Amino acid sequence: MNKSIICLFAALVLFLACKNDEVVPKPEILLSEENYINLIIELQLLDALVYTSENELNTDSLISEVYDLYNTNQEIFSTSHLYYQSKPDEQAVRIDSALKKIEREQKRLNQIEDGSD
């Protein structure tokens, strides 16, 4: 009896997980994919700066400045992030795009650094 209930519950979870209905509704204010990708890049670079810095940084102030740069706020970013993450295949493409942008910028900076020797 218990195994039947567990199997039924597992089947129900699997069925609901595979359903094509939009689980996370589109927010009223959704960041464009371009701004979303750029914000992910900025926030990851900021995280790396904070992690590697020997100086104490005011992280909240820096994050606020990043949001201001893109005329947004944490709530809009968070709801956009949740929505975009609810579509894993598309989110993988966005993350890949962000990584490619970072790689291009790193190459550009390396070329500048190599040229100044």
C-alpha cells in the first residue's frame, strides 16, 4: 500500500514537472534579454571583485550602482531572473552568450595589455 502511494506521488510529480504550462508567469516588468545578460555579467564580475579584493568593499552600494546603470532594481532583476530560469534550454543559451561576452572582453583586455609592454 505504501509503495503504491509513493509510486503514485512520484508519477504525479513527474507528470507536473513535464507539463508544458508556464510555471513561472511572465512578470509585468521583464528585463530585455540583452539587459538581463549584461546584468548577469556585471553582477558576476562584481562578485569576483569582492571575492578577490583585499579591501573591504561596500557590496550593497556597488550592486545598487550596477542596477542603476541598467535603470532597474533588485526586484525587477529577481523576477526576471526567476522567469528566465524557468526556461532551462533558453537560459543555457543566455548563459552561454554571457560567457562568450566575457571571453571576448578578456581577449580584448589581453591584447591591450600585450600591446603596452
